[in-house]
Amino acid sequence: MPIWRSIVTDIGGVIGSRENCEKLMELKQHILVFPGGTNEILKIKGEQYKLKWQERYGFVKLAIENEYPIIPISSLGGDEIYDIIFDKKEIMESKLGTWLKDSGIADKYLRGGSIIPPILKGVGPTLIPKPQPIFYAFGKPIDTKKYNGDSSEKNLKEVRKLAENAIYEGIKELRKLRDENPEEMSAWRKFMNEF
């Protein structure tokens, strides 16, 4: 995503290339990775808190080959900041979607419609995010040294499944923590969330 990439690199981020990741691993730096990329951001209705990694294994492959630990991070609250009014599936099934397909724009610029952002609403009909607490949980590191750099398909799938399970377990624990410790919500915040 060109604009986002510029913002991130301007504040000290690096392009997520294999070479940059390996160099950071060599320097024992922590690397924050979003394995699903655009798919994680452009979810459709009903996909809240679902990992959308498809068949991506790049982060696991690099971790195994460089014997670098993976620390799973779970979050709760982010998928509740906005309501999806129309998702990419609904847009592509509409008259607009038909036009995007027929004109060739969907294939040329939008990967067949798979990278169309949803139409969202936050507070009321605006894009102001709903005030929601965001919770994070850091899971136990997944040690990749035992694979001795062997990034065979079997090992890739095993490590990725470990990461996936740890993230889902973290979300489950965060839900439990949030349910057991409801914070007092100000009248203004309640109004903003229900608006």
C-alpha cells in the first residue's frame, strides 16, 4: 500500500523484504509482521477476529531458516471500532462491481476485487472510530531452533499452526479478561458507541 508504506518508512519502518528481515534477525532486532497483509485489513462481514493468512508462509520460512523465535501477539477490540456497511464481496456483486469487472478496472487495479476496501462507519455515519479499549496479549515464544533451518513444507505448516493457535488462544483469554472486568463506560462513550 504505497501511502501507508511511505508513512511507515518515514517513522523508521523498513520495507518487508527478505533481505531486510534477515539483516534485522542478524542484528537480533524484533520484527513486527502482519502475515495476512491486505487480507487482514479488508475483511468481509462476519470475519472479525479471524486470521486471513491464506497460504502465506514467508514469515515462518524466514524464522525457521534463521532460527528466529516467533512471539505471537493477539489483540482484541480493533475489529469493533468500525461497522462494515458494504464489504468487497457485496460491492463486487452490486452494479458498481459489475461495472468494475466489465471495464477491466477490477482486474487491472483491484486484483479482481479482492483489495476493495469495505465501506465503514464509526460513530454515527462518520469515519470517526468508535471509542473501544484495545487489549493485547503476548504469547510464549515459539522456538524455531529445533528445526535446524529446515523449512520443509511439513515444518512450515507445523510452526504456522502453532502461531495461529497461540493467537486464537490469546484472543480467547482477552475476551475472558474483558468479560470478567468490564470497565465503567462514561455516558459520552456509551452514546458514541450506540450512535
